[in-house]
Amino acid sequence: MNSPATQANRQLNRLPFDPELTPGARNAVEVCLRIKKNEKVTVITDEVTKEIAASIVAELEKLGAPYHAWILEELSPRPLTDLPREILDDLETSQVSIFAVQAQTNELRSRMQMTDVVNRRKIRHAHMVNINRQIMLDGMRADFLKVDRISTKVVEMARKAKRIRAKTAAGTDLIADLNPNYHWLKTSGIISPDKWGNLPGGEVFTAPGEVNGTFVIDGVVGDYLCAKFGDLAQNPLTIQVKGNRLTEAHSSNHELEADFWRYTHTDENSDRVGEFAIGTNIGLKSLIGQILQDEKYPGIHIAFGNPYGEHTGAPWYSSTHIDVVGLGFNIWLESETGEEKIMENGRFLIAA
């Protein structure tokens, strides 16, 4: 009997796909992951996303790299409570992994089980949650070498900073005091064994020491709420953060307000700012209502919940993680040598 991986390999290998997906798929395989033909790849997808997975598999076939593909619904009912054992076992024998799947409610635990293996084995992992055709034709066609150059400059400056100030015309006014014991990471789209990365890439981030102030979320919110509410330009969510904890959330969209509040009170640290990030994908010209791409848009985004302590060094944990994105940022980095403005109205003042 053929295994589920053999069946998925055959299904994706034979599945017709739009050739417009090819440039983004090739970017993922050749530029972002730099896969060699002697490296084994685990490809994880679902029914909704399998056309995109087929375009990636086609690039692996051209390269001659061995791979095992998995379609989640063929292994377990959705939403997943746990990542199927077959996939976890397959990851143990791979050097590279690609996760191209649409998020469903309460599946973060299963994704964390996957990244636990990725982190332990230092797999070069492309995290493409909620990837879609629009992102493949937009963000995934970015010049990631250029994005990497500006990301490198920003992360070098951020590592010297002790405080970051961020303001927008919409009313965002945030101060992040940084903890020198926490690490800054760069996920520019060029993925290394040291830290798995989202694709499309383009951000630098840390776990903050403490964030205080107002954040007007006129972009998007993350996880499954992104698909539910999309672009928030017409109905922003305004939040207050005090002592690194979410204290208020208000929107004319009361369902958004309630869902966000419920998500950020799942466990004792779900309301705690676990990530403070600067988007660096200068190839993006506008938000599209998809968190996977929109969090890379130049500006500030923060996330409540899990601080990815295995990478940042933060000594606490949460079972949840939800990003929030705004627009039109002015950003100042304050260090021992003074304060420098690096962004004005969403545009970097430093060259790539």
C-alpha cells in the first residue's frame, strides 16, 4: 500500500498549477532556502493550498532534491489538535521543510510542535501560513537579497538601541524599552539553520523589555482573525499597552474587539507583548489583508503571547501568539550615542 507521503507526492506532482506561481516558488527554493539536490525536503500543505505546494514541488523536481509531501486532511481532521506523527517523524530526517497551509482556529499548538522539531534539528524551515495566490504574485517575487541588505542594517542599529519610539498620524504612540539580555533576530527571507523564517520574509524582531503606549491597528491582526476581519483601515482596533500588558482594546467593530480580547486572554501570558518587530520588505507597496505578508510591510508590528524564547532569550512562554500591524510609522532608535530617526511616514531613511 502506498504511504500518505507517496500518495501526496504523486498528487502534487501531477496537479496542474498556474505558471504565474512559478517565479515565487523558484524564489522560495533557490533564493530563500538555497536547497541543494542532495538535501531532503518535507513539504506540508492542505487541500486549499495544494496548487501552491504543487508549484513548489515542481521546482524541487527540477532541482532533483528528494522530498516527502503531506496533505494534512489526508492524515487528520481539521482543525488539528496535534501535528500528525507521520509528519513529525519525517521532519526528523529532513534538512529543509516548507509549511504552506491555511490556518484554522486553535491550531497554533500543532504548529509549535512542528517548530520544536525544526528548532532542535536546525532545519531550514519556510513558514508560509495563509500563503495565497496574491502573495505568491506579490511578496514572494521580492528581491530578497535587497531585503536582506536593509534588514542587516536595521538589525545592526537595533542591537545598539536601548529604546525605540514609534508614532503614526492615526494616533499610535509607543515606547519600547529594550532588554539587553534579549536577542534581535533577522528573518529577511534568506533562511538559515539558526532561525526558521516566514515567507515572504522581511522583518527584524526581539522580545521587548517593556512596551507602553497606544497602538492604532489600522492594518491587520494575526492568526485566524486575519482571515475573518481582513484589512482594518475602515474599522481600526485601538489598543493600550501598559507595563508590557494589554489593558484596553476598542473598535467600532465590536465582534473584532471581543474576538481579539478573548484571544489575548487565553492564558496568563497571552496579553503580554512577546514580540517587537520592524518590517523590512521594501518591495511591498501596500497592505493586502494577509498577516503573512502584511507584517513584513515597512513599519512596526508587535505580537502578544509567545516570545519565541528559544531564539530571543525571553524566559517566559504563552500558548498563543497574535501579531498586530499598523501603517505610516515614524520610528526613532535611541542609543548611548543619541537618537536617530530611521523611518518617516512608512519609508526608511536608510538605504538598502
